[in-house]
Amino acid sequence: MARSAPTARAARRPWRWEWGSAPWWLRLALPMIAILVTFALASVLIAASGANPLDVFYELLIRPLTRRTSRLEVLVRATPLLLTGVAVAIAFRAGYYNIGAEGQLYAGALAAAFLGPRLGEWAPPAAVAVMLVGGLVAGAAWALLPAVLKVYAKVDEVVTTLLLNSVMLLLVGGLLNGPWRDPVSGWPRSPTIAAAAEFPQVIARSRVHLGFVVALVLVALFWWVLSRTHFGLELRAVGMGATAARFMGVSVRATVLFAALLSGGVAGLAGVGEVAGIHHYLIEGISPDYGYTGIIVATFGGLHALGVAVAAGFLALVDVGSTSASRALGIPAYLGQVVQATLLLVTLAVLLLNRYRPARRSRREERV
């Protein structure tokens, strides 16, 4: 029986795509493919606004690296992205889709704003340690309810964690416009934290603070735990297939619950850094969606520690560069957010290739 034309053409091809883990060279190329496609799409929008895409990309990616203040500001912007990126990656690795890093960040910031003014008599190292532990516990506590509902009642964590973001923002707004409102200026901000509780600067004449060092340590710990410990093996096993992991003897409930709480705690540390390292008090807009951007960081980074670090630095560079491009070329300052959103969508589409690998057709297939 004669074969159809498409089938005959497919049979003549020596290669085919099959389900399975992508080869290492393709996994390395996927982030670059995502970036190229993102900037190709962004070029259309930039050209439509009347600007030269090459000039915009120069201001976006190159100009911030030529000045000391801009380079240091990239590190400042990368600090919360590193923390929220690691937080999301921990949860996603366990198959727990935590969309609540924004609310957990604010929970940590709330704890820091509460503890900070009360630590004036403490030695600075002890006060900073209390701030860090308080933010870690607060973020984990805010992540507890959706984690328990997921583990014991099978309630979708995407919905619960997302809704709790709004609850936390309303709680913070109520406190700042109520009992914490500044009695002198009337501004909705919390009392200033004690000097002992402030994060020290790690680079002179800059805003780079201790939180950046904490973020780097946590990225390294994430790599070590994921690749060198028994818990990391269980975490990856549960994320790849809970049924198979349970068959291996892994306690799926305990692993998912611990991963969810750890994810919330790390996101809480991002909030502590913004209060103790940057503002020294809590305001409603302390996070320009760092929690949601952490999802882009974790996804673009492939849920790997090194990938998260590179993605956080890249998005921080785009964020700083978009401000520079807006001043120099008169384009909208929201360009950075457009690039980030486009990058997320393109990354999700490109990552589908991770599920396929090229394979040579067998002689039997070629004869069929």
C-alpha cells in the first residue's frame, strides 16, 4: 500500500524527536534561545515606539556595566531576586507550585519591621541574627496554611498561595494606615528600626548590604543540598513523580511540607533585606513584585542554583538598564517589565524542548 506524502517525507529524515531528557548541549542552548526570541519580540515593540532597538539594547544591557554606581545597583536589585528565585526553585523542585513568594516576602518584612525597633539595646550581630531568624520564621509561617491544605486536603496550592498574597498586602496596608502610621508626618510607614538591626554595607559608598552575602550563601547551599544530600535526592524524586518516590520509600507528604515551609522562609528573608538593608522601615510598596519576578528567575534558571544566580543578575541588569534607557532615549520605563514578562512566556514555551531529544531513526523505521 502506498504511503502518504507526509509519511514518506518523515521516513526519509534520518532524525526524529522522541520523548526523553534533552541532551546537555540543548539544555545549555535553551536559555540563549529564550533570550534571543525575547529580544526579537521586544524589538518589534521598540521599533513601533519609534526608537532604535540597538540603541535601546545598548542602554539596557551595556551602559549599566560601564559605571560603578550602576554595577553596584545591579547587585542591590539582584539581592531580593536571588532569594525569591531560590525560594520558588525549592518549591518547584518538589512539585509544589508556590506562587506566594510575594506574600511571604511581605511576611518577612512585617516581622523585621516589628522586631527592628525593639532591638536598640542589642549588640549588632545579635540583632541582625534575630532579624534574619524572625523573617525566616514569618515567611515559613505564612506558607504553612496552603502547604497543609495541599498535603492533607489536596487543595490546589497555586490558588491558595496566590490568594494569600492579597491577604498579606491588605494586612500590611491596614497596619501602615492604622497603628503604625507615622504620627508626625502622617505617612503610612512603620517606625524606623534600630541602628543595631540595620544590615551593614559590604561595599563602601554603595547600597550593597549584608543581604547580598546571605543570598549568595543560600544559592550555594541550594546547590549543595540539591546535588549532594539525601534530602536533595528525595526532593528531586518527589518533583519528578510522587508515586514513584513513594514506591522508593520517600515520605512525600513530609518532603513537600518541608519544601513549602523552606521556600516561604527563604522568601521571607528577601523582605528582611529590604527593611534592614535598604529602607529601614516598612512601606506598602517595598517590593515591586519581587516575589512574582522570582518565578521568572527560577523558571529561566531551570530550577538550578547556577541558573538562578545568572537569571537574577540578568533581570537585575535589565531592571537597572530600563531606567537608564528611559532617561537617555525617552522610552517608557516599563520596558524592563515588558522584557521580563515576555521572557517568562518564551521560557515556558522553550522549556518544552527539555522533554524531547533528537534520535536517529533505525533501519527498520526507515524501511516502514
